[in-house]
Amino acid sequence: MQKVNLCDACSKEKGVQDPTGFALADLLLGIGAAEEIEKGAPTQKCPVCGFSQADFKKTGRLGCSGCYVTFAEGLSTLLKAMHKGTKHVGKLPERAHRTMELTHQMRALNENLQKAVAAENYETAASLRDQIKQLENEISNSS
Amino acid sequence: MKFSSVMTTPGEWLRGEGPHHQVVISSRVRLARNLRNRPFPGWAKKADRASILDLVRPCVEELPEMQDSFSESLQDLSALDRQVLVERHLISREHAAKGAGSAVVINRRQTLSVMINEEDHLRMQSIRSGLQLKQAFKLVDKIDSALESKLEFAFDRYLGYLTACPTNVGTGMRASAMLHLPGLVLSELINQVIQAVSKIGLAVRGLYGEGTEAMGNLFQISNQTTLGEKEEEIINRLSKVIETIIEKEHDARQALLQRKPNTLWDQIGRAYGVLTYAHAMASKEALNLLSIIKLGVDLGAFPEDRRLPIDELFIDTQPAHLQKSSQQKLNAEERDHLRAQIIRDRLKLLPRPDISRMARESGISPSDGPSNNE
């Protein structure tokens, strides 16, 4: 009555879940996500860091941020099972925030351009095209 | 700041002055961040880790919050010093096992610690006394924003902050609170609470996190998922659950006082007896007995001004703190003797449990309680 033993075996028995470590291995084996990634491209390696799926299966950790792109397909199944949602809705770094703002501006400019072209207002369209080009440069610089 | 000053000044959270401090010992929020397209620490070669450390460490040390901070490479810390930091929850057990290429930066008040090259390039943590998850988040969020202007973090529009382990992707945030729940343990309701909490996507763990045993009736509750929810939402949800558990703990204590006062008084009396007279004590036993004394303070069996020395014993009797204070390496038997001695010394001024006062304060008529024939 003095303590509650929460070793791995007991915590399983008591229905306490551990999100990493053992639970991760369970998740991998249970849903077969790792196998799923492998089916797609068993020998695929991350071009950024040289990490392979076999390494992931062994460690449960990825090699670098680029791995999220390389192994995107298989990871999406895994992430769906692990988390509440599939899309990040929290904090944005200032940099990403700025890029998103620019993307919004770009969308607005494109819409206006289409309108101007439809109305055969070519002078406006030309100026909009210039603005779009400038914005494109800014976006490629910021990301 | 030198390591010796970290040792002599107890962290702010140890003082236990935060809201709901009777049940919530501390609140912690940590953020995991990585540099874009650089190998994560677990996969990086030694040279990579060293260059990442050289890049990140000055940025962390330059933060205004880190003025006069304690900053050290893990390889330059003795095993004992690392263990002291683990016992203070300033670094993780995983980080303590790291060597060259890893470092830790801790602010003067010990409310903020940044681990460099743990599982992720950066693990920033804020720790506060009592239930203060929002305040802890605010502090760590601020230094995250400051660092982000100097370092390019790995971020994806859909997946958020990218981390070595997919379980942390998104916010990269783990918010947790350390709860002292002797009432729920003594009334055997704790497993129900743990199960209910696990079902709503929160994790319950022991004293030192993942895979550790619950000792001293201390439990850590934290969010399990990091993707698909805003930081504030996660913290609000967690805070609400913790508030409910606080209520349940108080209910359980009241129920024990009403229905099983003899059990409760027996526990407190035995804990007092053993702690004040024992000459050998293992750290687990010490934690479990100190937990009961702490409960006794909460219930009025001991004077309120004895709270701090008892709270301090929770940390000071941990193996590394004990050896650090004795300035020598001790084997298990020597540690147990020293631990018992320190406890006896510190509890010298602790009066015997005042059962009648406890009964009065809880509204039980003396006839219901045990006779107080001392």
C-alpha cells in the first residue's frame, strides 16, 4: 500500500502507456508501419544524412529533418496512429510565419491578375506581373 | 556561475511556494528543437555533434535569461555532478549518459535549463514550483523565439517542428507536473486515476520520467501527443486534468480522515518513529516515509514552518546529493547510514505528530479519533 510499482511489465498490466520506448516498438510492430515503409523502397536512404529505414526500425529515431521528406509516406501512417491530428496547428517560427504571409499576398496578387486579364486591363496586369515576380524572389530568399 | 553554487542554492521550485503546492510539487514545460538538415545527435558523427554544439552553445549563453548561467560540457562534469543535475530535474537521465559534444546551460535561479545534443539538438526546459504550466511555457517560449532569430530550426508547414523521435513532432512540447498523491495511494484509488488519465491521452510516470518507478507517492503527468493541437490547448487540457486530480486527492484525504483515521495516524506515527530513530535508510524508504510526513504537515499534524526542511529532504537524501554533501564516494551501506543521520539531524526540531490538532482541523470529534495518550 506504500507504493505503486510502474515498471514496464506492471505499467502494461495497469494500462499505463509510455509514448516512446516500448510503446513505440509496439506501435511499429502493431500497425506494421515500418514494414509499410519498407515495402515502398526497402533500400531507400535519406539523401541529406544517409539514414535508412532499417536504421529507423532499429532505433525508433530518425536521422535528420530531411528524413521527414524522404520517408514521408510511411511516416504519415505512423504519425496518424501516434498523434491527435495530422497537421501542426501550434507555434510558427517567425521565418515560416513570414513565408506564409508572402504566400497569402501571392494568392491575392494572382487573383487580381486574372481579374485584370479578364477585364482586358493590361496596364494593371503588367504591373501585377512585376509585383508577383518581386514577391517570388522574396519567397525564394526567405525559405 | 560555478557548479558549487548550483549545489548550494536550491532551485526556486524546491521552495514550494507555487499555487496548489500541497499537491503539485512542480510544473515543467520542455520544447524540442533541431537545426534544419543537420543530422540529429543520435545519428550525427562526433565531428558533426561538436560543430553543432559550437554553433548553438554561444547563442544559448548570450540569452538575457542566461546571464551568469552555469554552462558546462557533459564530458567535463563528473558522473556524480551529472547525477545531482538529474536529481534536480535539470537534465534528463539520457543526457547524463552523454559525453563529448553535449552540454547543458542552466540559469542562476534554476528555472531554465537548455540541453544541447540530447536526443534533439536543443531541449529547452522551464521548471516552476506548484501548478504553473502556463508561466513555465511562457518562459521557455520566449527563449525559443529568441533563439529562432539566430538559428534556423527544422520546421515543416504540415508537421511543425521536426524532432528525432516522431512522438515529439509538431509542437515539440512536453508539459508535465509532478504530483504528490499519498491520499489516493493510501485509499487505493490511484490505479483508477492512472487509468482514467491514460485513456484521455495523457501519460503517468514515476519520479524520474520514462520507465521509472513511482516512489514517495510522486507521479508525473504529461501530454502524450504533440501534433494536431496548439500549445495552449495542450496546457489547458493538462491543467484541467491536474486540477481534477488535486480535488480527488483532497477528497481522498478527507475520506481517510473521516473513515480510516486510525490507518492514517498509524502511518504518520510510524513514519515519524522510523525517520527520527533509524540509523540506516535506503533512499526509496526515505522517500516513502517523507511523503507521509509531508502529508502530515498538510493535515496539520506537524507545524507549517517545518514544511521547507521536509521538502528539502526529498532532494537532499537522493544518492548523488548525499555523496556530494559528504564530499566522498560512498558505498550503498555508507549512504544508508549517512542518509539516516541527515534525516535525524534535520528532524530534531520536528515535534511529535499532533493528532488532536489534526482531528480538530478536519472536523472529527475527539471520540471518533484514537485516544491521544502519550
